[in-house]
Amino acid sequence: MAEVTQEPQRAQAGVNEAGESKLKLWLKDRYDFSALGYLIKKKEVPQHRHSIWYYLGGITLFFFIIQVVTGIMLLLYYRPTAEAAFESVQFIMTEVKFGWLIRSLHSWSANLMIGAAFVHMFSVFFMKAYRRPRELTWVSGVLLLFLSLGFGFSGYLLPWNELAYFATKVGTEIVAVVPFVGDFFLKFLRGGEDVTGATLTRLFGFHVAVLPMICTILLMAHLLFVQKQGMSVPPQFERNDTKLKAMPFFPNFLLRDLLGWIVALAVLIAAAAIFPWELGVKADPFAPAPSGIKPEWFFVFMFQTLKYIPAKVLFIDGELLGILAFGVGGGLLVAVPFLDKNARLGKSSKLFTIAGIVVLIYMIAMTLVAYLLPQTF
């Protein structure tokens, strides 16, 4: 008798025999997501002693989301002109409720995102996760790292303060040493011969429109590749006859990933609240450059390297040689999956591992030297 009375109640609630609501049936009839649901249920994440590095990609994505949300909030008050940019940021920090915190969160999350992206890239590199069939996953990830650096460079000038102005001036001058196209790119970045309000407006357009559009497309492709091909297993574990343990992606790995997001959020909020991002002094194009001027930390190793290169190396300009070397290095980084033949065969490539260690040590050493010896700038 209870079953008889229960059926009309289920029908009245819009639930069929399978327990599906009318809304779910309506969506299912028009949009079949069964393949996606099957992928989520089937996907597993391998477990080994290096599994901790799998969470860095999600943490980088989390900081990017923070960037988008806080950036939109700042955009409501920011004015991208040389006359009003500094004052608008000052208004955000002093007059807008919690404006100082939002700006500090935006600035800190930008630095933490780039830091997480670098660690994520090196972890993928040392675990040889770029090998077949994940070549395009690596390529898209490296291009996203380059875009993150572009976000950092284009956003640095937006407060229009003294340090940002002169750092941008020095940074854009480096492009001019490239033969044939140097002058064109210099004027393209600056919107003219010098760093002016046109430069600010141009970099603002890159920062809020061009780079986010490209980044969104690449990010969707990168996530699609990762979800389609799953997590890579390091070669030393893949060759082992013992089958590795695995955890379901949903909900086990996803919950752990969310826990990492919570920890990252706690670190971000602590940094933003305890060390709020300073605004500094408004830029004055006619004032002399302050001593100890340097770019953001993620560009410091490159600028420090250029300081050590002689003015002339044989018949080549030293600064040009450094720029070309970094350009070639970036190209080689993108092409790593196609250059490492051993990794393509599932073997451990000691040569590439040693090269990665040398590059990592060099970047850290040059950065430390720059901050310990600021007079070199």
C-alpha cells in the first residue's frame, strides 16, 4: 500500500522510475553528457612517491582564477591613462572598501601563479611527462608559462608608479637591439618612441583583452589534453613490472586538489594581509631613474645575465647575443618532447635531466646574486 501511495508522489515531484527529474531528462534529451560523465568516473590518477607534483597544475589554475576575479573588480575603478592611472589605484587602495586587499590579492596571486607555473613546468620536465603521446600538452603548457610572463610584464606598468615606469623603459629598450625588427617592436610595445600614456594604454589592452583571449584558448586546449590522456607516470615506475596503485579522479583526487586550493588561498590571504602591495611614487618621466631599479623577480635572472655579458663578443653586440640566447632557449624549451629521443622511447634521458638541473640552478643563482648585489643593476 505504501508503494501505491509513493508513486503519485514521485510523479507529482517530476521524477521517473530511474530517479531522474524532469529537468535532468530535458537536458539529457538535448545535450548528451554521458561521455563526459563516463570519462570522469573512469579516470584514475596513479599513486607513487612523486604524486604530490600532480597538484601543482590545479594550484596554478586556482591562482589564475583569482587573477581573473580580482582583475575584474579592479577594472571597475581603474582608469588607463597617464594622468589618472596612479590616482585611480590610489583611490582603490584608500577609498574603496577593501580595495587595498583586492589589489594586494591581485598582485600577490600574479607572482604566486608564475611561481607555481615554474615549479609545475620543472616537475613535468624532470618526471618526463612530456614524452609521447603528451607532446602537445607540454607545448601548450610552456606557451601558457610564456603568457603568464607576458601578463606580468604588461601589468607591471599599470599603476604608473616610478619603479614600474623605469623598469618598463629598460625592458622595452632591450627589444630594440634585435636586428631588422627591433625598432618596429620597440615602437609597437611603446606606441611611439618613448614610454608615455600611449604605452600604458597599449599594455592595458594587452593585459585585459589580448592576453586573456589567447590564454583562455590555450588553457582550454591544455586542460582537454590532460583530461583526455590522463596523468603521466615517470619512466622508472612505468618500467616496473609491479602495477601502480591508482585513485579515482572523482571524488578522491578532486577533493585533494580542492584541499590544495584551500591551502593556496590561505597563503595568498596571509601574504596580502601581512605584506600589502605598496603603490610607491607616481611616475615622473623627467625625473632620474632611481638606484637599484630592477624588473619583477621572474625576469631578474635574464637581466642579471645581460649585465655580465661583455659589450662585444667577437663582432657581435653582447646584449644582442644574450637576447638571441634567451630566444633560442625558449624555442628549445618548447621543442623538448621532439628533441628528447630517449623519453619518446620511455627511457630516462640523463642528458636532459642534467641540462634541466643546470638551468634551474643557474636561474636561482642569478636571481639571488641580483638581490644580494643590487648595485649590479
